[in-house]
Amino acid sequence: MSDSRMMPLDSAAAGALVTILGIMLDHIQLADFEGFRPPWSAEHVVDLDTRLNHVWPELTASWSGLAVEGAAAGEVRPVELHIEDAELLLAGMAFTEMASTELPWFDMVRWTSDFISSELRGLWSDEVWRSRAGAPRG
């Protein structure tokens, strides 16, 4: 992996990212049954999920979603993200957003996706993002 940055994440943001990674893993597993292969690798998703859980071991899953218990609730911790991690999360958020268009909470999904996308994109310059996308410089 290349070009890492430290991103401050509070417990809610960490929970949102872990949820997105879980959705991505679910779709990888469903690919065998539905024939649609997502463009991300299971190894990368699991690696990033593991790294997030090392920083936020207090994240606990429940039927109502992810929660952080104890003193960690509301705390901000730095997480090392590589640009490939950011690209993975952006792809996962775009997929989640597209899959959620008919849900009653779509506005919240879109707002969360927009917020996290702007935070991730802000870690690297526009020049870096253009070069990753193969866009012309200028």
C-alpha cells in the first residue's frame, strides 16, 4: 500500500466505516449466489476492518447496529489510512448509497456518505486524486 495519512475518527464515524465494510463483505459472499462480483477484494476489506477494530476494540455489534461502550463513546482516535483504503471505502459508500435509494432512511445514508467522502478526499490533494483516476493534470 502507498501514501498513508492519519485520519481522526470518532466512535460514530468508526462504526459507520465498519458497517460499510460489513455490507461490502456481505456482497462478496452473495456474489457466489447472484453472479455479481463486486470490484473490491475480500482481503482488503477484512484487512481494513481488522485495522479499524484494533483502533476501536470497543465497537460491539448488536441488532440495532454498532455501538461503542464505556469511556470510548465520543472519543476521537487517529486511524492510519492508505489512499487504497480511502478508494475502497469510497467505492463501498457509493455502492451502499446506490443500494439504498428506495429505503426510507436514504437521506441519512446520502448525508453520511457525503460527509465521510469529503473527509476521506480531504486527506490527499486534488492532484493526487486526479493522478489516481488517470485524469489529466491542470
